[in-house]
Amino acid sequence: MTDRYFENFMRDSIEEISTVDGDNERSVGLDKESQDSLLKLLSMPYPTLSDELKRAALNLKETIVAKTSRSIQDFTVYAGTMGTAFLLLKSFQVTGNNNDLNLCYQIIKNCDSATKHSRDITFLCGRAGVCALGAVVAKNQENTQMLEYYLTQFKGIKVNEDHPDEMLYGRAGYLWACLFLNKNLGDGVIPSSYTDEILNKVIKNGRKLGHGKRCPLMFKWYGTRYWGAAHGLAGILYVLMHFELSPDVVEDVKNTLKYMIGNRFSSGNYPSCEEDKREDILVHWCHGAPGMALSLVKAAQVFGDKEFVDAAIDAGEVVWKRGLLKRVGICHGISGNAYVFLSLFRLTGNVEMLNRAKAFACFLVDRGVNLISQGKMHGGDNRYSLFEGVGGMAYLLMDMIDPGSARFPGYEL
């Protein structure tokens, strides 16, 4: 099993050290072990570490822009050029650099032309991502004409009967884009008249495949009843919990989550699908405890049930033990798994969770590039992309500057 992840030798908490007396390693209580460059990073006071992470993130961003912004082979936020645009928007929010915002706008404009006739509807993998990001960037540029253009284009996206319900390619991914616009442009920009029918369709489909009170909601993608955030229950339920739901639907969501908690592996990890609950392998956002942890955090915030708080913390323990993956990305890598701890930090206020996020981020900064070059860590099928490659790492490092405001990109709101 450990061929999928590095053994986590890091501690939950490492004392921060403010000064070092030249070559005198004892002056601040350093032992030989803490001379390791990773442990030096971890022992930095947070303001100093934040500067280091910001510098690393911006340098990495420049490399990503150089490698991805000149042509559009894949337009998506998930693995393509729109992911670079999303990263540039984040960089603008962190630094205020208008060059980032202007380049972001140009990428979106190019992707807009390339996706005019796309039938893909979601934020992460479809036209909704182009239009939603276009509208938010236009708002930041105070470009009223383009803001109206992208909102009109977004409202023209057709969600058809043959679209699935899941996050990457289906109705949940479209609904998430609606939530993203309302968060960034103001409640009601995408009114309930655009979302109610789609929301009700998702609930109806979930109930059709559900198991009554035991597990009221279930969904299929390509014939498989997935549990994970990308294609299954965890992601769909996460999106549903952002809407005003009737009491009976609230109970369905809560009971489905409780069913999942009750049927997790003895390790605390979660199956990838209903069909096979035997292989306790994947600890990813897309399949396994990380994506489920984020959904449980949302459930704890919305419903206030201690059961969901405890289950979220338990899922976080799995990520701490087995989540230092031999992959770098957001979807199935260390970068995405670090967001579990940031989410738990916001929920609980427990500084140990922030320390764990810091540990994963510092591991990437200190060792990520070398491990990838040595072939000991997978750099992603799309190496510079947001969800599969180092784009996710750059985004995480920017989020670590202000961890209390950090959100898993394209998922948490």
C-alpha cells in the first residue's frame, strides 16, 4: 500500500524558532535532525514561512504561465488552460498585480472562442467555467459590458436530460458554477429560477437509486455508484448542502452521509464506489477520505451535528497517516489533501490542523520538484495543470499565506 504514499515522518507540531546565531546550531535549540531543510521550513515563524511560500508560489506561477498560456489544447479548469486563468486570478487576489488579471482575461477570451459550441456544462470541465470566471474577472476589471456578456452566455448553457448528476461533468458541477457566481458577484445574480429545476432533478435521480431510509440518495456515473467527490455522493451532497432544502431533503442528505460513515473501512477511509467496498486503497479528493472530509465539514457547518464533526476529524486522521501521496496535484495528490487540514482548521480552530497543512505544503516546497525529477513522485499527466499538476501546488502555497481564508479551488466556496 505504501507504494502510493510516503511514510509521514512529520510531527503534528514543531516549535517555531525566530532566530539563528550564525553557525551556532545550538543557539535556538536546534539538534542535528532539525538541520534538515524541511524541518527548518517547518520551524520558521509563520510570517517568515508565509513569505517563503509566497515566493515559491509566484515563481512556480511564472513557469506555469510560460508553459500553458500560449495555446489551448485543453481548455478546462481541471487540466487545461482555464486552470492557469484560475491560478492567475488567485495570484491577483494575493498580490494585486494587474498583469495577472489582464493575462487571466486574455486566456478566458481565447477559451471563450474555443468553447462556443461545447456541450460540457460544468465549472471544472465545461463552458460554465469559462463563463463564470469570465464574469468574475470582468467584475474585477470593472468591465460592465463583458460582465453582462459572460453572464448572458452562462445563462444560455443548456443542461440536458442526458447529462449526469456528478461534479466533473454533470448537474452538480453546473450548480456549483451558479454558487460560485452568486458568491463572487452577489446573491441572486443566478436566481433560483435557473437552479430549482436542475436541483430537483438531481434529488429525484438520487432518490430513484437510493435504498429508502437506509441510504436515501444514490447516483450512477457510467454505470457505477461512486462515493467520491469527483463523480459521486460526496461531491453531489456537498453541492446540495449549499442550497435551501426542504426538511425531507435535509433528512435524505443527512441519512445518506450517515450511511456512508457507517460503511467506511475500519481504517476510517471511504470506498470509491458502492460496488466494491473491499479495496481500501485511494486517499484522494476524487475518491476516498479527503473529498469526504470536506463534505463532512460542510455538513457539520450546515447541520451542527457532532457526528459529522467527529467523522470529519476521523477522515482527517486518514489523510494525515496516508495522504502524503506520491503525486503532487489537487485531485489526487498532496496539494489537494492539504486542504483537508485547512478545512478542519476553519471548522475546529485547532492549530494542530493548521500545522498539518503547513507540513504538507512545506514537504512540497522542500522536496516536490526533486522528487518529480527523480521519478519518485508523479508530476501529473498534465504536469502544469491545476488539478493534476503543479498548478495545484502553486494555488495551495498562495492559500497558505492566509490559511483562514483558504478554499479548495473549484470545490469549496
